[in-house]
Amino acid sequence: MSATSKAELRAAALASRDALSDDVRVAAALAVAERGLPFEIKPGTVVSGYAPIRSEIDPTPLMRKIAGQGGRLALPAVMARGQSLRFRVWSPDDRMVLGPLGILEPSPAAAEVMPEIMLVPLAAFDRLGHRIGYGAGYYDHTFAHLRKTRAVKGIGLAFAAQQIKAVPALAHDVALDYVLTETRTFDFRSS
């Protein structure tokens, strides 16, 4: 498949996501949080989330639950295109700063940490755990970089409407371990 078809799949999935009402979005974020992660986390486990943009599912309710279970929260910070994301300690009540891509990030003064679990946004996903992001490759690059030295679980957060039949995955695309939607938990580890 060509890059054009990936772009078309991205556009169609984002249109489906954008069409969801605010009530559906809020209910979905709460449903994901209610179900929680599909495994226990040890106290002190560093879990990175993201500051939602556009019509992304809001990870905040799930992140609050993780913090209540003893997880340490972090959010990504963009350094430069082609570089790994960095992760800074974050709490839901922290003030944020606008990063280079116009996305809220923790203050540069916040301590940097290495996540053991990464909650990631996406445009679309398939039943093999492949995801379509927004095309810049930040998460693929970050997973590849971090996984050279440690096991990092990748968990996509999405609305059920974002599932597609197949993502035209390339060699550098990194599959997720799980995807959590408002209706179910997908486990791709044995796929």
C-alpha cells in the first residue's frame, strides 16, 4: 500500500473520531478509566500519558486512576523532529506550558523520567496492534529508542470507531501491546 492510502485511512479514521459527540467522548474516557489497565502496576511505576489535542480520547480519568494505584505520571515533551520524546513528571493539577507543536507539556523544570508504560494517542488501529499516528513518527521513534535498553509497554487509547481493518504497517512502525477503547481491551502481545 502506498503512503497515500495510509493518509486516506488516517483522514477517514479522524473524521469518524471527530464526528463523536462531546457526551460520547466523556463517557468513553470514563469507561476506559473504569476498566483501567489490563494488568497490575507496581507502586512507583512510571506511566506516561499525553495532553489530548483535537478530538483525542482524554486519558486524564485513566491517569488519575493509575496515580491512585501508586503509579508515577509523566507527559511527553517534544524536543525536535526525528528525536525521541522526553518524559517529564506530571500531576493532573500541574500548570503546563505550550510546547513547540502547540501541545501542552510539563514545565522544562519538571524532572525527566523514563516510562515503563506509555499511553499513546492514535488516529487508527487494527486488530494486530498496528497504529496510524499523525505522520511525524514521534511515538515510533521513541518506542524504538527506549526499547533498545528496556521493556516499555505501549498502550493505545482510542474510541472503538477508530478501529480499521488493516493498517499498512512499514518496517519502522512499532506495534502496540494493547489498545483500550470504551468497549473493550485489545491484547496484542500474543499476536
